[in-house]
Amino acid sequence: MTEPLVRPRRKNPLARTRLPTLPPQWRSRTSHELTRAAAEGRFALQCCAACGHFTYPARDACPVCLSDELVFKDAPHGGTVLSETTLHIPADVYFRERAPWRIGLVKLDAGPTMVAHLHGDSKEGDTVRMSLQIDKAGQPVAFAQPQTETPHMSDDKQWREMTADPKFRRVLVTNGRTVIGQEVVRAMKEAGASIIFVGIADAWKPFPGEAALRAMEGVTIVPLNTADEKSTFDLAADIGAKIDILVNTSEHIRGGGLLDRHGTSTSVDEIEQSYMAFLHLAQAFGPVMRMRGADGVNSAVAWVNILSVYAFANWPQFGQYSAVQAACLSLSQCLRAELRPGGVRVMNVFTGPLDTEWFQTVPPPKLAPRVLATGLVRGLKNGLEDAFIGDVAEEVRQRFAANPKALERELGQ
Amino acid sequence: MDKSPLQDFAAAIASGKVRIVDLTFTLSPDFPVIVLPPEVGQAMPMRIQRISRYDDAGPGWYWNNITLCEHTGTHFDAPIHWHTGKDLPNNAVDTLPPQDMIAPACVIDCSAEAAKDADFLLTVPMVEAWEAKHGRIPERHWVLLRTDWSKKNFRDYANLKEDGAHTPGPNAEVMRWLVHERGIIGFGTETIGTDWGQAFHLDPPLPAHHYLHGAGRYGLQCLCNLDQLPPTGAMIVSAPLKIENGSGSPLRVLALVSN
């Protein structure tokens, strides 16, 4: 049975902050197909197009029929633990600091046998549910957990290393003026976040939902205008060292492409409110979060961006918005690489049109803010890196993977 | 050497006989700007981006880039700002006659009325009552509306409600009257605009802008320290930046007051 997590005591401000260490990092280029699957929360393995056998680890030819037509595809995620090993004094610094650490050999229902990290409730002979997870080094690893829910299952020490569960963590929601920001606050509260800081820009301007937000227990309103450099750095100076999960809810959606929009001031606004806001946040909060990646139960663990799925391919009806989102997606990859030494993950949550004011004229399906927020928290709990929430986002993901040029043409019609 | 009026003036400043009152708010990113429906173009608030601060980007010096709207912070409105003044000669801040940048002011104190009613409207009879006490408003004078609005916190200062801004200002008739019957050079307020908070509903909408700029006159807004000015006799120095074809400009507004 998993020991339930205890709410961490306040940190002794005189204690040294332990520096993050990382598990081994190298993977082959082919194995990064596993990275892609793990990032999206899928369990995928190489499968032979000729004979249909799954194979692992990644290789160039099918070990059964020698065909070289090996493609990654989603595999059945059941398995049985053949044997388990507990590492008491590992040679690797990351694992040594976390010892004892349990791993096991799992015979997959898909065929191959895999070395996997074991959930504390999964023992030799048990049937397990396999997943690919992104570890602290950003690399895909196999994880075996019980097939059915066990008490306090998500509090498992090894599982928590693979995820960014908000439980007992301190969260900054950067913009609480919007319905998205407010729903994220609610979802974080439900997930057991200990403190939720909520940024409010231009406090002189009232906003819908303000009274309810201010009345919410466990919520601390902080002045934050992410479009403004000084405001962002001032807040980071105050609370930067307390942020375990940062959810960038900066949001500025305006319709329109290039040719029918007069002047550039709306575009400058879009860049300021989205791209520059992200950049200010990253420069202000990123360094201290990276430094706090191993700071106990409530260490810095994740950075979340909410991005439009049209960051992948431009939707001319919201053309300039799409372009700014593409810039933010690119910046998120830079941030991900730079936060990796701290073991802090960057999760991008991709959405289609939202059921909010600025997508008023767009026909359904539109993503409800509530669904976005709960999907975001689910992504953190499962340790995702790329979460596609809603039918539109998932459809665009598939079309982009299949043929980016076709997607471009079709969005432009 | 002949003693010129300017030498007397310099001596008066040095001796404190002439006091200088700063009527300007600090240009900060937090200062409220005019709020319009979000689908139309917006005024950019003050943004300050550091270039260097004795660091690797400039080891020995500190400086910033700034971006802001022509109508951010304490600012000047030129006639070209409004459709009524668009065809007038010399209607932009770069062609504004320099002699218009220094002019005397009449200060109408409505702070008691504004304290009671955020929707306080200045009317002709009120200005006539002021004239009965202080004399007729001379031509080419500024009329400054003192409401003590500048002393409020930013939220109360903007005072945005469900139906928009609620801040004191002039009605339509008093603006027509001040411009055409009194020939004022301009009208100044402590609030975010020269017009009343709900002035979209007046006839014509936004009458201060309509009448002032239509007659080639000016606006000053987001003023402070009007409580330090006498009803008459203060001299206003308001020189906007020389922005090419600029519709207005943030500026430092100074009042010279004789002690």
C-alpha cells in the first residue's frame, strides 16, 4: 500500500536547497519515437508491418521475420511482472539520492519483455498497466503500475518522479482575469494544490468573476501584468522561490489575418500579451524554478503553457493569432531545453477554439474552459509534455502528423 | 544691461515669489489608460524596457526604451485628434504654435460636488456662478476643472462599472459655450479624458473633444495638484513632444503660481 503523502512543512529558510540531478539521458534517434508517445501519454512500440510482431528495444529489423518495415504504433498496455529488483545503493547519483528504487522485468501482452520502473503496489507476478513516461531528464521510460486503482496510488514516490501532480504544490496562475484562468484555479484547488497564487493585471479594471475569485480559500491574488517586464520581475522577486507549478494563462485572442487588418497596433498587442508575456515570465521565474527542481515534496516541477493547436499550422481566419502561437510554441521548446537540467518539465496544452467570447462566431465544437482546465490537471498528474485537449486539437494533431501540407491547404480554404 | 521682464521672472523663481507646481502624474505601467470596447484599437499603456543598467548590456550606463500611446498618462490633445478638427491648419502637435504652449488658467473648483456624485456634470450656470465671484473668463485662457479625482486610488480613479466609466466632466452646452462664447484656449481635467465618464451618451457624444478640437483648441487630462492653484492667475506651461503629425502627447505640465 502506498504511504499517503504528508503535506510538507514550511521549509527552513536557512537550509541548503539541494541541487537537481538527472537520470541517464541518452537515447537513439529511433527511440525518440518513444519520446513522442510518452510526451502525448500513449504507449507505443515498434511493430513489424510485415508480420505484425511488436518489438522492443528499438531496432532496424524485425527479430522475427527480418523485415525492415518497423513502425511505431500504439500497443496493448497490459503486462505481467516477471521479476523485481530493488536497488539499495545505485551508482547513479540521481537514483542513489532516491534509493531504494524498484525496477522489474515486465512481459508485455504485446510480446516483448521490458525493464520498467515499478509502482510500489506492483509486485512480482502481478498484472500491470504499462505506460511510457517522461522522466526528469526528459527521456522516455517504461513504468508499470497496478491495473486497478489502489489507495493513495498517485502518492507513490517513483510515480511522483514521473509526474507533476499539483497535490501539496504551490501554483502560480498568471492571469486570473479570464474564465480560463479562473477554471484553472478551480481545477488546481480540486487537485489539492496547497497555495494558488493568481496574477491580476490592471487591478483598477474590474473583471467578470472577480468577487468569486477573491473569496476563494487558498487563493492569493498577486499583482502581475505579464506584458510588463518590471511587473513580472517584481513578482518573481517576491514569490519566485515558492512556485512549483507555473500555469501561463496569458490569453489574447483576436480574429483576423493579414490583409484585412489595418495597421499593426493590434498585432503589437497580440505579441505583447502572448509572446512577450511568456518571455517575461520565463526570464523572471525560469531560473529559480530550474534551481528548485529537487527541493523536496514541493519542488519546482512543471511549467504549463496553454497554446492553440493552430501553432502547428496557420488558421488564416485567426491568422496573426496563429502566428503568435507558433512563436510561443517555438519559445516553449527553448524553455523546455533550458529547464531540463533542473528536472522541471514544460507541458504544452493544445486546444482548438474555446467556448469563450473571442471565438463567438466560430461554430462548434468548441472547448469548454472547464474541460480545458481539468484536462490540464490530468496532463500534469500523468506527466505529459504535449496534451491535446478536445476533438479539434486531437484532429489537428493527427492531420498534422499525417500531412502538414494538406492541413495548411485545408485550413486556408 | 536693461532689466527685462525675464530677469524679473528668473529672480521671482529664485526667491520663491513664483512657485512652480507640477500638474503631472508619473508615467508608470500601472497608470490607467482610456478603456474602449476591446474590438477597436487600444491605447498602449506605458511600457519600460531596460536597455542596460550598468550591466553586460551597457557596463557604465542605465537607460530604457519606452513605448506608449500619444494619449497615455498626463497628456495633451491636439485638434487633429478629433474628426471635427481634422482639416484645421496647424492642428497637430508638431505644427502647434509655440505661443499656445504657455497660457494662463482659470481653475473651477468642483471638488465638493464631485465627491458627492461621480457623475457630476459641469454646466453653464455653474461657470456663470464662478464668473460672478472671480470675473469673466478671458479669451485664450485654459479652464481647468478641479475635482480632486487625481487623489483617488487607480481603481476609483478609473471607476469602471457594468455600464462603463463614471467620472465627472462637462456637459455639451458648457463646452460649446466655453469655446464659442468665452474663446478659451483649452480645457483641462484630472480624469482620464477631458470628457465626462458617460459622455458617449451626450449630444454630441464626447462634447469636450467635439467643440474644443473643432475650433482648434486643446485638451489636457490626467492632471493633478489642481488644488494647489488659485482660481485665477496661474500660468500653464504645456509643451507637447514634437511628434510628426501627432494627435497628442504625454508631457510635463507645469503651473507657475505667484505667491
